[in-house]
Amino acid sequence: MRILVYGAGVLGSYLAHVLVRGGNNVTMLARGGRLDELQKNGNVIRHYFQFRTTADKVNVISELQPEDIYDLIFVVMKYPDFQAVLPALAANHSSRVVLVGNNVNPTEMKDYLQANSPVEKQVAFGFQVSAGWREPGRMFCVRGPQVQMTIGGLGEDLPWRTVIDQAFVNTKYKLVYQQNMDEWLKSHFMMILPLNFIAPAYNGDLRKAAKDNKLLHQVIAAVDEGHQVLEKLGYTVTPASQLKLARKQRKIFYIMLKIMLSTPVGKILLGDKAVSADEMFALYQAFIDLKSRAGIPTPNWDKLGIHSPLLQS
């Protein structure tokens, strides 16, 4: 299959690696120094837990032209960056697009693509479970033995999911389909944003944060408050196990969080660079909007909010 991975950061680079190893004809869209790296050395990834480095040759472009047609386009980037690329995606004549990453307003993005495209656009949304960081010349990827993407439409089954399945047929990559990715993505950010308030509270010292029982209990309570905001607005928290963990299994949640903060993996997943400042800013603004619409108090969110880039600016 002819596939474009639009975005060559940590997550997009790993996705491109998987798709190349699966036998697809993969192109990556990159700019600046990353464009030069890909052109000179290919897509170089150090797989952190697997103790190995891979290098894949990929086609590379710096702009998406309307006539460049792909069987699938995966757009992998931070939430605040999606808006800037929507016009080029809409103008392009490819018909299948998957937006991958945190996303608070997928419905608006889908509507824009479909209203402004010269061809019928089929749009899905996904979230890839992996992490990492960039170093000169290569990406570090932190993952388990099988990376998973939660993927789906907005309240409907994807009639074209067989096309997505085909792209991964020869890989160890796992696809988990959700019928309503709007609810899943909103639920997800209600979990990750409070967790990412922890590192700024202690200037990135997670081991010290792990000893602050008051802070950890505030974070757990804030996650539940976020769930309450969604419920008040008519959303179903997805998956249900997330709601149960924050509301009925808080002791288990507390123990899990305390352990995670004390491990190297926790530093990668919850460190002060796990979610960029601009993405924190955008997600926090989205929470403020949802909270305003719900009209319910969120005292623990309000206390944790002093660590957000929004209130530090």
C-alpha cells in the first residue's frame, strides 16, 4: 500500500517503521533538521527496551501537494499542531485520513476536512501507545513488545477498516477499534492531563513527588472530577475501567501511581517533557471550556492548575 505518515516525530517515526517493515511503500513528511536526517540516514530508531537500533529507508517530502495520492494518510502530531495542517489535508485528493494523537475536537476537524475537500474524505482518529524522545540523528522509542493503536470513527463503525487492517497485516502492531473515538479521546485527556501536573510540581523530580501523598490523592480526585465533567455533558467515559479506577479503586490507582513515579519508565511517561508545554496549554484550555459548559465545581483540578503552562504564563 502507498502510505503517507504526515509528521516525523517520535510517534510518527515508529509508525513509519512498522509500516515499512510490513511491506508498505511509505513516505514521511518532515521539515527542517528532521527532513535532512531522513534523507541522509533514513528513519533511525533506537528501541529502548529492545536494546537494538533500526534504520529504514523511506521516501521523504516536505509538502503535501493536492495531486499526491495515497491509499492512507496517517497524520501523527501534537494536538495544537493539527489545525495548521488541515487545509493541506483537505486540498489533497487522497480519500482516507487518520488523525493520530490527543484530540479534543475531532468532530470539528472531520467536518472541516469533508467540507473543504474536492473528494469524499473518510476520516478516522487514533491514539498510539508508545513514547520516547529525539536525539541528533535518531529517535528513542519506548514501547512494549507490541505497540497498540486505539482507532475508530465518531460514533459509527468504519466501513473502510479493512483498508487499515491491510496496512498492518504483516506486522506485530495491534489495532483496537473503538466506535466512538470522540468519547475515548476526551476520556483519555481527562486522565493524562492531571497526571502531567505532577512533574511541574516538583521541577521534574518524580521520586520526590512520589512521596507527596496529598498531591497524588489530588491527582486521582482530579481525574474523577474530569470524568464528572464529561458525564454532565452527556459523554460516556471510555473505557469503563478508567472510570472505575478513579472512582471506586482509588487505593489501587494510588499504589500504581506511586510505583510508576519511582521507576525509570515513569520518568519517561510522566516526566516534565512527556507532554510538551504547548500541548499542555491547549489541553488545559479545552478542559476550561468543558468545565464551563458543565457548570460543576472541580476543586482539585483548580489546585493542580497552578502547575499548568496556562496559569504560569
